Amino acid sequence: MKHSDPLKRATEMREVGETWDDEQFQQAREADLRQRTSDARAAVVAALTCLLLATLLTSGKIVEIAERQEFGDTRDRQLAVAERIDRVANFLSLNRPYDLIQDIRGAGDDAAQQIDSIDDVAEDLGLEVVVPDIDPVVTDEDDRNDTTTTSSTTTTSTTTSPPAGPLRVVTPETPLRVFVGGDSQAEYLGQAITTESTLALAVEVQHEISTSLARPDYFNWPARLAEVVDVQDPEAVVLFIGANDHQDMADAEGNRLVEGSEAWQGEWSRRLAITFDLLEAEGRHVFWVTQPPMRDGALDDGIELINDLAAAVIADRDFVTAVDIWPLFGGAAGFSERVVGPSGEETRARIDDGVHLTRSAASWVADIVFDELGRYWDFGG
């Protein structure tokens, strides 16, 4: 009987009287172990090969993910590695399938992903941006806790007065054209505005995850809004942006601006002013949804700063209204996962990440937006 096959050796009957000595057993055991080790090694090599191939096939996405990271040494290292992988994939033409899929989807074709400078947008549109003279908000922790400081991070509601008469009469035959845009916070809000209104609305929604005014190199919201204005000509623009702006950014010369610094505050305010001014047009009104309190302390401080800066920019523009949701979700009391909603019942308002609103909470914000729309347009009833 041959003993090279472990399965046959274990299942077939040996001839009566056939016995193995210790040396034969040892040789058979070593052969089994060698065979198993060889199979495991081959499996590991195959898995690593598949992983390498998958990395090369999706090198473009890896670069995109690295570019999305906050400015700093970690991002620089990740981006350098990702770009090397992409160059190898390009040399071997292994990234062609991914590029083809992107081309079919039209991903990366719009101006928001082609123009990485907000100044270029302003220049192309011929905007004369008027940035308010903002007193820098103190961001040092000790100064914030000093009651003698003249600076404040308390966000106040900014409300503009509606025109003497409605901008126009809205009917089911001529619905109000609404564009809802922003980061991932805008997803649920856009859904609520689209599905829950009794008003005659024609709504377009675009939410882009991880986007901000701080990083036009990743997604340029002013460039995208310029396209929206040109193609869709919305009458009401609802923007829910800011949760990702708590990060460093680069100025027009490429200098790094530390988040919260005086230079950073001035540059972010200028970018918001450009965003608003390119939307200004007769018959159009912009609604800026403020940010709610955040669970993370550092992020919460950054959000308060952004709300404060936005209020100063909006104060100089009568075509912009701040939809202030800060008090609704905790206000000065700070972040709370559950809050008492408009119905008087305590409801879970935030998802587990301590940043995003729940779908129910987004509906509350949508109701505020509907009320604001009713102040500017006549919906006949």
C-alpha cells in the first residue's frame, strides 16, 4: 500500500499484519506537515497578490482618499505613497478599468472637481467681494475662559427682513425652484425638504461627503454653485456646510493657515463671502443653516467659531438668511443626543457619531426652512 496520500492512508484498510515502525510514522507525519505548509504559503501568496492587484486597480480612489485628509505630515506621507502606487498602476495600465468607470459615471467632470482655487471662481465671475471687518474670535482656551475678554463665541440668530412684497406667487404649475447643497449633513435635510413639504417645490439636492469651504482642492463648492446658478437657476438656495471646516487650510499662495488663527478666520470669512456673492441675483434668496453643538469638545469650539464668523458675513447681505438651529439642539447647554423637539416630546436627535442629525431631527430643520420660504414667496394660502 502506498502511503503518500494522507486521506487514503486514513480511510483505506491496511493489509492484515502490515505494521509501521516509528521511523515510518515520523516520515509520514513530516510529509503531511510539508504538504500543509506548502498549501498555506500558496494561499498567503495568492491573497497578497489579489490585494496588490486590487490596490493597483483602484489607485485613483486611494489618491482621492489621501487627498481628503486634513493638512499635515500624515496627509503628506499618505498622499506621497498613494501617488506612487497610482504611477505604477498607470505605467502598467491597471488603473484603466477604474478610470473607465469614472468616465462612464462622469465623476470628476464638473468644475467643483476641476477648479481647486476659490479665487479663480471669483475672478472668472468678476466678483468684487466685500468681506466684513471681523474682530477675530479668541480661540485660545485660557482666553475663552477669561470673562474679561471682549470676544465671544456665542452664536446669535441672524434674520433678514423679507421684501415688502413676495418675490413671486408660487403655484403647482410654477413651483419654486430650490437647490439644497452641502456636506453629509445636507443628505437628510435634502430628503426632508424634498418629501415632506406641502408647498409647491421643485427640489434638487446635492450632498458631498467630507466637503467644506476649507478644502476646495478636494471639492470646490463655489465652483459647483456657479454651475448650479448657470444651469438650474434656483430661486431658493439652502446650504448646510461647515461641519468639516474645523481644519487647517492653505491660502492663495499655498501658505498653511492654522485652524482658528486670525489669518484662518479672515480667509474662511472671505471664502464664505465669495460663496454668497456669486449666488446673489434678483428673485433669489439664500438660506444658510448653522451648525448644531457637537459632542467632541474641540470640534464644538470650531463649530461655534464657524457659526460666529458666518453670522458676521451674513449681517452685510440682505439676500442671505441664517436658519439658526443651534438653540434647537442644545445651544449654550451643549450637545445632547436626545432633545425636546417641536412636538414637545423628547426624541433622539443625533446619530452615534455625535455630529450628524437623525432623520427626525432633519425634519425639524426642514420645517424651519419651509417657514422661511413662506416669508419670501407667496404660496397661495
